[in-house]
Amino acid sequence: MISIEQASEIILGQDTEPVPIEVSLEEARGYYLAEEITSPFDLPSFDNSAMDGYAVCGESSTYRIVGEIQAGSGDEYDLQPGEAVRIFTGARVPPNTTSVVMQEKTRVDGAVLYVDDSVDKGSNIRRRGNELSLGERVFSPGHYLSPASIGQIGSLGMDTVRVYRKPDIRIISTGDELIPPGRKKKEGQIYESNSYALNAVLEQYGFSCLERTHIRDDFKAIKEGISGYLDRSDVLLLSGGISVGDYDFVKQALEENGVEELFYKVYQKPGKPLFFGRKGDKFVFALPGNPASSLTCFYIHVLPLLQKLSGAEDPGLQRILIPLKHTFDNRSDRPIFLKAKVEDQTVTILNRQSSSMIQSMAMGNSLVFFEEPGKVPKGERVTTILI
């Protein structure tokens, strides 16, 4: 059995080579950049108005209105002292503009503009290059493409971008007791939920499951299922059948498919019976069957590898230190991840922490991590992983 830190070192220490591809800007959300983005021009590329109002020349209380400039217009004016033009947000301001006065602070009588406030030099003008300068680095390789990042790239005139390919992922769940949701449940049966949760959490973080299936506790069927999926996957996720019971066939089936064990069992709670292996350039995680254990192992161990394979510069979930809302007596004999909820700048550890219970994880938005047992007082800052 290895520590959480050792498991992370093994996972992130794997020799991988992310594959660059080119995608359209419409497809780019959720990918990681495979190239450096620099600005091809100053942004803004011209001085423009920050609001609807009047571009004025000189500091006065009255001006003569000599024209109008709309956003996108090529009209040019050589403003002289005492002159003004009606101007709209985003429109190019004339070279001699002293200030743009918002329309709410003006009155108009025919061609005369009256300003009800002082004219502050340079106010309400977005200056050329005040966001980005020509040649300035915008994003580095490994940057995650959020909607705002895509908007920024679009503002530079790019309609395609080089990113790293996401891994092909497949899921196998195992267990005789499991049946699909929607069927009538008999005595002793359980609705299979892990593959649905894993599929959903993959999508949450920008990945997708290409195929998923359920296999009964039959060694030959599990071995054949692993063989078929492994050939077509970059990462294979299995749920259940990895403990030491008489019908836990996954570990043996992986070995007979030529999967090298990189570690088996992690000194943590929940999720101790976690397997991580490799066959060539393909990776396998065999996750515990208990729902909370399965998802916890995904957040802590699986996701960082998926992000690394996708070219992320800093794989893993965000960890913060935040005050505990209440006193908590941690009696765990192992380092533990507890389902929790962050709100109002504090974190609450939720009830129903059993590894078989997913309801508390569904109500939470984080995991609190404790390395050692002991009583933790209210207000102490604790390590909190945002999920």
C-alpha cells in the first residue's frame, strides 16, 4: 500500500506526449492550448469611446456639435477647440478629443452642447493598446480554454487554434448485483450508478466517454471486455471488482491482458482499493465499487492524469485553505477526504460520510482533507478541494 503523495507522483510522473491538433474556435472550449498566443496588433487597435456621449475638444461648458460617429464608422473629424461630435460606445474618437462626456451629463439645444459637469482630460476613452500591445504574450501552451479565453482569442481575429487532443476514454462497470436504472429491481439488486456518475464528471471537466458497458462477475467476460475496450482507449476506467472478494476478478483480468501494475491500494479513505496500471501508451484505473469512493478517486487521482494527457500546465483540482464552520472530531485511522460544502467563506463537513453513500457528495461542492486524526476546532483553516 502506498501513500496519497506516492500515488500522485506515480500518476503524474508517467511519460506522456500530448498530441497537438487544430480545432475551430467554436470547438475549442475545454481544451488546453498547444501553442503560444501573442497579440497580432494593439488591442484596442485605436482610441475609442467607452460609452455613449460626446467627444469634446477643449475644457468648456458649451460646445458646437459638428457631427456624429457610430461604432464601426470610418468618418473622421478634425476637432477644433469648442467643438464636439456625438459618439457611441466603441466608436473611434477623433485625434484632438479631450474627453468623452457621458450623455447623462449633457443637454443639447439645436447644435449646442451644454456640459453639466467638469470635463476631465482623457476620461471615458479606451486608449490604443491599453489591453494588449502588439506582440505581447496572451496565453502560454497548457492554458485551459475557458469561454473568456476563447473570446479573447476571437478578439485577435483567430478562427482556429492549436490544442492538445483529449484522451479517448471508456468505462466498464462490473457486478452481478447491479441493474440499469429504469428496470424493476428485485430483492438483493442495486441500481448501477457509477458509470453514470463517471460519465457526468468527465463531461463536467471537458472530457467525454466514448463507450461504456456493464459486465457481470464472470472472469472470462471481464477479461474479454477489458481486452476490447483497452485496444480502443487511451484511458480505461473500471468500477467495482477490484477488492479481494471471491468474485472480484478485475485485477487478475487486467494482469492477463498485459496491464502492468503501477500501484494497487492507497493509504486513504475512502478509496483504498484503487488500481493504476499501464499497457504501452494506454492507462487503466480500476476504481472501487462504492459510489463515493469511486468519485473521490476520480477527483484526486484520475482527473490529474486526464488533464496531463490533454496538455494541462497544472493538473489537478484547486485546493484552498478555508475556515471550518464547526468543530469536527476526525477519528479516521487513515488520511481522509470528507464530503463538504463551501458557502459564506466557510466550509461545512456534511453528514453521511460512508463510502457507499453518494447523497452527501451530491449536496456538496468540495472535499475536506485531513492527514491526521484529532479534533479540529471551529474556525481553523482546513485544506479544501473544490469539486
